[in-house]
Amino acid sequence: MGLRINDIAPDFTAQSTHGMIRFHDWIGDSYAILFSHPKDFTPVCTTEFGAVAQLAAEFAKRRTKVMGVSVDSVEDHRKWVKDIEAVAGVPADFPIIDDSSLTVAKLYDMLPAEAVLPDGRTPAHTATVRTVFIIGPDKRVRLTMTYPMSVGRNFAEVLRALDAVQATDGAPFATPANWVPGQDVIVALAVPTDEAKARFGEVDVKLPYLRFVKQPA
């Protein structure tokens, strides 16, 4: 069974473009995003890494570290980063894990159903699908996304999802469809309306079970 929401994200130690990293120590008291790629020097992955590099300041504002995973070596990663930076127009200075052993891919269930391990292994069979894990400071998985190799991710949506996770983390709220920061949030069913008014101010009751309040600061 794959990882589920609120599972402890598996810890690992791996070589990276930033040296040897122990994942939980690297996260520290931050949020973290772990995202996987099928292989270095591939077109979609290059655009995705570039998109992450361009969002570096946005992730920093949200106390969030990002880490890429690819099944190639650190040596290959360092060569590939030059291509990424040329396409993105900005530095790509987040760590990229050397997962040539497939240790992280297996821990996080990043391999497609047809993966052949270990006998008969080929690059096509062991390329990871495009997964995203948002992990909290408590090292628990807060959100996951999985895309096939043929579909590039929308990192604006990853950022929006991170905002929603942080806005509702430990708070009695949920976010409605298409929510973006600054819009109203939904009061949890466990909070009575009178209590919600006392705690959060005006409550917009659309339905007995659908009640909105302004997003608290």
C-alpha cells in the first residue's frame, strides 16, 4: 500500500547535489515538498525543474524547502542543472537526490505499475512517475499528487495546494473548490455556528453544513 495522508514520511539518507542529506534532519521545522522525475536530460522534467527554480522566493516565504528526486547520479544532476538554469533563467539551487539505487522511489511508491525490479531492469521500466508530496514540520504527509510521465505538473497548483494545507493546518477550517489565499474558508462541522461567530466574526451560512468565514490572518 502506498503512503497515505498523515503517515510519517519515510526517512532516508542519500547523496544529493548538496552533499549527503538525511531527509528528516533536512526538513527540520519547515514544510517540505518532495517531487520526483523520471530521468535527467528529459524535456518535461527540465521545464518542471525550471518552474520550481522560478518559484524559489515563493516557497521561501512559506517556510517550505523543496527537493527533487531523479533516478540518475549526482554527476548527471550537476550537468543537467546547467540546462535547467538556461531554460528557467534563474539558479536552480535546491537539492536533487541521487536515487540510482531506487531507494527513495521504492520508499515513496514512485514507480509505475509495470516497473520491472530487479531483473530485466531498463531505464524505461524504472523511471519514476511524477509524484509530489507536501510534508509538514511534524514529518507527516499532508498532501500527495501523482501524474503520469507524459503530463507535466502545474506548479502554480502545487503552490496553491501548499497555501491551502498551511491555511488549514491545525485550524478548524477547510478550503472550498478553487480556493486561493485571501478568500473565505469553510468552518469545520465540529464547530457550532455560535462558537464560530464568537471566534471568527461574521459567519455566512449558505447551508446548515456549509458556513464561510473570512480567512483569519
